[in-house]
Amino acid sequence: MRRSPVPALLTALLLTFVLAGCSSLGGLTKDKQPLSARTVSVLAALDTTPAAPMLVRVFKESSELEVWKPDSRGNYRLFKTYAICKWSGELGPKVKEGDYQSPEGFYEVTAGMMNPKSSYYLSFNTGFPNRLDRAQGRTGTNLMIHGDCKSVGCYAMTDEQMKEIYALARESFAGGNQSFKLELYPFRMTEANLTRHAANPNIAFWRNLKQGYDVLAQTQRPATVGACGGHYVFNAGSGLPSDPMGACPADVAAPTTAELVMAAGNPALS
């Protein structure tokens, strides 16, 4: 019996439509996917744009990643908080290659550190080790924030989350920004949390991180980060030594490790 050509024609038309749809949606690689209209609308409601600078903050203990953007006056406002899918190790800084620790500290991410061909969907390098890390002998390579929800020393997001975070970074670079700030914390740097962890051997390091953390709350802008005396210093201006372990200038108040420990109310660790 001869088949009617109508079903075959409908099938062909449907296939053509699907392929056309796939072509229009999939014509852009995953790293080029545009921000959603909703995301752009939320940014506009915050008086900011995709092209504006960006700050990313990470908190291990609560497994949260925040994206902040400045409004038209330059005051940074929280755009969104994402649930981190997985990070590895314990609370505390990364010290050496192979310790499976996700890093903590202050970093700058440039366009060249973005990886559109990542094995983990999309990724960007955290910048670990930075100058202070290297001066302190800390080692490690390829410490990323990426998709695919797997982590060995990295911070892993879902692919859908990473697509948006990556696009936000991409648009910020397209707006003429040379980098974005990345602040990696063990937990929210409140006095209550520091007191709760006062017996931890990393307390002096965390007290130092809190100094940078507090700048955003106090000024509505992220800190400018430098290093001297073996510690981070914030909004210190020029004149810092090229060696992060070198003595700080007289006009830069860099605390000693003992002072940082004492500030945690735990003199037994000094």
C-alpha cells in the first residue's frame, strides 16, 4: 500500500525547524552565551551594568560564592549569591601542591586567566599562588573556579551557575576592565566566627584576611591589596617593597603575627 506523503513532509518540516532552532541557540559556544534578560534586568535595578567592574567573594564554611557590582556612584552592591557545589580540603589556606586544599586570600583575575575550553565546562584561574603566597613558599597550580561540580583543590559550581558567572566576567572585561577582584575566605569574617575558631592555628592569617574583608563594609568598595612584612596590607598606596616579606614603610601599619593572634583573644597561640 502506498504511504501518504503528508506525514513524511511534516516530519521533514519539523526536523528542519528543530535543526534551525539548534543552530540559532547553539551557534554560540558556551563561553559566548549571552546573559539572560532577567540577569540584565536585575543588574539595571541595582543601578549597574554587565560592563561594570566585578568583585567575587567566596566563603568555604557556608559554601557560598557572591558576585558584587558597583552602582553608578561606585558603591558595590551584592548582585547574587550562588551555592558552591563542592570545595576540597579543610578551612585554612592552601600551603603546597597536592594538599587538596582550596586556597584562601586575595587575588586578581585577568582575561587571560579565563578558560573557555575547560575540561570542567568553563573555568577561570584563581591566581594562586599570588606574590605573598610565593614569598611564603606556598605552591600549587591550576587552582580554578569551574563547573562540573567536581573539586580537587578548586571551587566547583554547577554548569548553569558557571555559565552565568563566566558571562558576567566576560562582559566586565568587554567593558574595558583589566581584571576583577577575587576574595577567598574560610567563613564570613565576623567577630563571632573568629572567636569560634580562635584555637585554630590559622587564626593570625584569618585576622589579617578580616582586615581586607572589613574594607568593603566600611567603604562600600573592595580593598586595594598589597603586601609587606609577610602580611596583606590594604589601601596602603604606593611605596610598598617589591618583596612581600620586606619591611613595611613607616606610614603603613602592618600588624605582626603576634598582634593578629592577640586580637583573636588567644594569647596562648602567640
